[in-house]
Amino acid sequence: MNQELFQQVAQFIRERIEPAFAFEGGSLELVDVSDGIAQIRFRGACASCPSTISALILGLEQELRARFPDTVKFIEAVP
């Protein structure tokens, strides 16, 4: 794992994405970024509904692809 890249993606999530999740009673954690895949752990209200997770993954994936086009291609939810 590239630590600098991990920190950049984690900071982006913390500053730009996390506040919206917190507003809805959920949170997320960046677990890893490697080989074009960002592994995300969903917690709180977000973690209990598969359809919510699917919708969140799509939105988050779009945001991360736009911000890190050469780095993040897919999001993978991990337990």
C-alpha cells in the first residue's frame, strides 16, 4: 500500500464524504487503496442495509474516480 496515496484518499473521505454519512447516522473507514481498488468499511446506520451500501458505493466511487482518476477505479465494501 502506498501510504501517501492512502493518506490523500483518507483525508478526502474525512473532509468531503464523511460529514454526509455522519448526518445520516453512519460512518465509513478507508481500509486500503491498492491496484485501483479502495476498500471501505461502512459502519452505523449505513452498515445494516445492503441497498443503501450499494447506492453509497456508486456515489462514493464516482467521487473518488473524479478526484483520483489514475488511482481509484472501484470501491469494495469490506466487513
